[in-house]
Amino acid sequence: MKFIGIIPARYASSRFPGKPLAKIGTLTMIERVYRQASKELDEVVVATDDARIFDTVTAFGGKAVMTSESHRSGTDRCREAYANVGSSADVIINIQGDEPFIAPEQIAALKSCFNDPTVKIATLARRFDPAREFEALFDPNTPKVVLDNESNAIYFSRSIIPYVRNYPWQEWLEHAVFHTHVGLYAYTAATLDAITKLPQSSLELAESLEQLRWVQSGYKIRVAITDRPTIGIDTPEDLQAAVEYLKTLEVKNA
């Protein structure tokens, strides 16, 4: 089975314009994502709607493709990029362009889901660490997911799921396992084509979570579990945290 990694990267972001080109140490964020993905994948492409990002990627020796400015999601951008590059890959891995420390083993975990020929879509989740403050689990910007016995997603929500009845919330972590969603996706080529043609669903609109469109339409999403932390960058403050994290890595590896 052949895999391609596609990294959607827009310049126009309401919270952080131009963030793919922001520097983390000596490298731009998009180059760091590209380098990490290339450790696990033989074919990696940046899908962008901006010439500045395109030129930056090609300048460091990466592969980029221009896509429409009108796409509403990274999934839609991945679909156009896959078609434009003429790839023969069986599975497309959608790698977030604002995850500069994505680990190769996390991509490998997604790939392994497709050892099961029934899998059409896969994603990642992380078991919530009870040592973290419980308020972190309440954060609506951190989607949660519950799984069935075959590690397929039952539901994604910005609310805490499951609700633990008969216990005060301060004791919930002692009586249930919680998983937070990591926004890395993989789809077979035919499935990617199909899901980008689906209309938005009521659950998607309610929670503002694109993957609920697929779940509501009957698609199963296989979930691989990762224990590794990721650092998503949505704001300049997040960027500073990533810079500090890089410094700790450099000290550790010195």
C-alpha cells in the first residue's frame, strides 16, 4: 500500500496570519512539519493557496502544489492537491501544517490502521493524563472522542465525553478513561473523494467538527492511540511556547 502525506497550509489565518512562514529556531514552521513527515513518508506535498508559501517550500527543496483559495477545510484542499500532483498513492495522510513536532511514529500509527482492509478513514487520539488539571479536559478547543471495542470512533465532541453519572466531576478521572482527539487524518483515495462531496451535517454545524459529517453519514473512523504530546500553533503565544519547547529539545540532544 502506498501513502502520500499532504500538508494543507494557508497564509490567511484570522488568529495568526502567515503562520506557516513563522520561524521556530532557524527553520520556518512549514519546513519543520515537512521534515518530520518526510522521516516516515516517501512522498510529501504542501498544498497551499499562497505563492509565498509555495516559494518557501520549493526553496528548501520540498514539493508544493497550488490549490484554490475557496476551500473550507484542509480535507477539501487535500483532495484537490492529490488530484493536481497526479499521485498513485492508495492512502492520503492529512498532516496539520501547524504541528511542527509531529512524530514519525504517530504517522506510522496511522499507516498501520490500514493493515485492516476494512478501514477507510483513520485518525489519532491521546489518552488524557489524569495528572493534568481537570480544567484542561473542559477546554472546548480540545475535542474529545469515545471509542467502540474495535477502536472506531463513536462520537467526537467539544464537551467532555463520557459523562460520568453518580460521581462529582472532581472524581471522574478515577472512574473513566478520557481520550482527546489529535487532528491527523488518513483516508483511502476513494473515500477522500466521497467525503468531500458530502453536505455539511447537523452535528458538524453544532459542534464545528468536520469529522462529525463523516460519522453522521455512516463512515467508520479507526482511531490509533498515541502517547506523544503534540504542539499545535494557533496563535503567536503558541509559537513562543514552541520556540521554548525547541530549546528544551536542543539541550536534551546536546
